[in-house]
Amino acid sequence: MRDEVTSSLWDHVSAECFEGPLEGKRLEFWYVALTDVGTELDLHPDAILLFSDQRSFISTVMAKIAAPFLSYRNKKALMLPHFRWTMHSEVDPRLPEGEQGLGLRDEHDRAKFYPLSLIPEGGAIEDEWLGKKVSITRNKSDGVAYATWAEGGGPPKQLLTRWYGFSFTYPDCDIYSN
């Protein structure tokens, strides 16, 4: 991603600038939960939901053409031909490139990938990562996975992502297997 102020290029997974005037800087991490409206209302019945009916031309086209392929429940990743030209290396062959999963990382860029196919919808898995117990839960209603520390505290840094993107950013990451 490129920022509009400095035209610096940023890695969307690590939030680190890799080219431009801000090279080497890292953006602050904010945890954002991915969900859908129905699940949000189930979890928080008093939630106030805001929306806009304003859409850009690009978002309208993407919604009609590509959206079915971009779903996190979709087993195959849509990679347009020009996207391959932006890849700086081959996809890590340890998993299929389109494998969807939950990636965890810490402030030292140690990382672990949890394939969604190993996390039952409406269930959870327990694991140990970095000497701590972590629970990976997957909502039944929206299929989204999220991680929490067993000891409590804030959630680990996490991202619902495809394997190819996570493995480019964290090439030596661990992979969960049951």
C-alpha cells in the first residue's frame, strides 16, 4: 500500500514501511475484528451500525465481479494475472497459496499461521505459542477465527489472511498442525 502524504510503500501485514521517506518506520497496531452484521448484532444487540450508500466506481465493480472470490470462506484465492508481477519471491510451498488462516505475530516478528481448515466452525483449538497458552476460536455464524491468551489480557496481534501474504512477510513462521 502507498500512503498519499509521502508516497511511501507499506507492507499491509507487518505495517512496516519498506520503501520511501518513511522506510523502516512501523505503524501502530490496532486490533480490528472481522465479522458480519448478523454476528455483530448477535454479540452486541444494542450496537449502533452506521453505513453509507456512497460507493466509488471501483468498489462497485469489485462488488459485482470479484466479491464472491474474495470471501474469507472461499477456499480458492482469486489472483489476477498482474498481481503475480508484484510478488518478490515464490510462494512458500508448505501450504497451498490460497489457504485462509489466522496469522499471529509478536513485536519481534515471530509468527505462527493457523489454517482455518484445522479450526472447527463454532469450536476452538488450544495451542502454546511463545511459551503462552493461546486459544483460537472460530465463530459458527460468520466463520471468522480470532485468538485470545488463556491467561487473559489483550489479544495477540493477529490477522485473518491468505497463506501467500503471510508467508511473504514472515517466511520463517511456524504453522499449526493438529
